[in-house]
Amino acid sequence: MPRSTALAKSFGVLLFVGIFVADCGITQPKYIDYAGDQSTTPPGGTPPTGAVSYQNGIQSLLNTNCAISGCHVSGGQAPDLSAYASAKANAAQSASDINAGTMPFGGSPLSASDKALFKSWIDAGTP
């Protein structure tokens, strides 16, 4: 086999292996809703990196949908969901209200990916 042909084949194999290996390391977290739909982007447009926690996904979700003026904030409707301790203490009831469609009251229901994110927070022990 001529040297240029062997070199071209070697280059092609190395290129294929390099692309394959580089692609295998890139993964996005998936948030699966109750119907099985998948999304890599939860509410707010930026997927949290690492494990879900109050500061990593939930605080943003609550501040956007629940802890807004006149609703679940200090001086608003009980419970106040603008602080971690209260959000954690009321997580089970909040999940029940969200899944029943009674919350957010007067607003659009949470998306399936938002519900799945909230559920994953509860399943993780509300860190």
C-alpha cells in the first residue's frame, strides 16, 4: 500500500475516533415530565448544572411563578415561598397544589418540565 494511502486511512480513523470521543463527553441534564416528554432547558432558559437544589433551579422557579408581588412573599399570601426555610417546609403542599392545577393561582400552569424539576427537588430531599 502506498504511504499516502496508509497515511490518509490513519488520519481518517483518528478523525473518526476523535469526533466520537469528544461527542460522548457532552451531555445535558434531562428533565422528564410526567408524560415522558424531555427537555434540556427548564424554566428560566438555563439548565442547572449539577444536582437540583433550592439555589440551583428551585429558587428561580418559585421567584418567577409563586413568590411574586401579592402572592407568596412576605406580607402576601401564606406561605411565604421567597425564603428557603419556608419553601422547604411547604414543599409537599406546594407540589400537591401545583399538580392539582390550583397553583399558580390566576396564572398559567407550570410546564411539565417545571413540575418535573420541582418533583426532583422534593425527591432529592429539598436540598
